[in-house]
Amino acid sequence: MSDTLVVLALLLVAVAATGAALTRDPARQAVVLALLGLSLTVLFTVLQAPDVALSQLGVGTAVTPLLILLAVRKVRRFGRREPDRDEEE
């Protein structure tokens, strides 16, 4: 039973990692990265590493995708901004 859970968790991680690598849009990639972090959390829990699983849950599932989404939002907003008229003269 335990080996089956490990294999299933590894397959889940492999699918999520492939999805993260194949996604082109940075905003969608952040969401897929959060799913990858969640699947890694499941894998670490199955492998009986609860401290690593909790760290992965906090950092890999919540903080990193949030920072990526904030950076993408800032870059997209900065790219749409029109230049000031003072800079043109």
C-alpha cells in the first residue's frame, strides 16, 4: 500500500512539473507552480517528512506563486504606461 502511494505521488509530481514547464503564460504558470508545490507537499507527506512538507506548503504553494503573480502584474502595468510628456521634449 505504501509503495503504491509513493508511485502515485511521484506521478502527480511528474504531471504537475510537466504542466509547469509547458505553460507559456506567466500568470497561468504561477497557478500551475502552486499545484506543483501542493503535489510535492503530498509526496513529502507520503514519504513521512512532515517538516519538509510544511515548508513546501508555505513556500512552494503560497509564497512563490504569489510573488510571481505580483511581479507579472507589475511588469504588465509598467508596460502599458504611457510615457510622460516631459520626457519626450
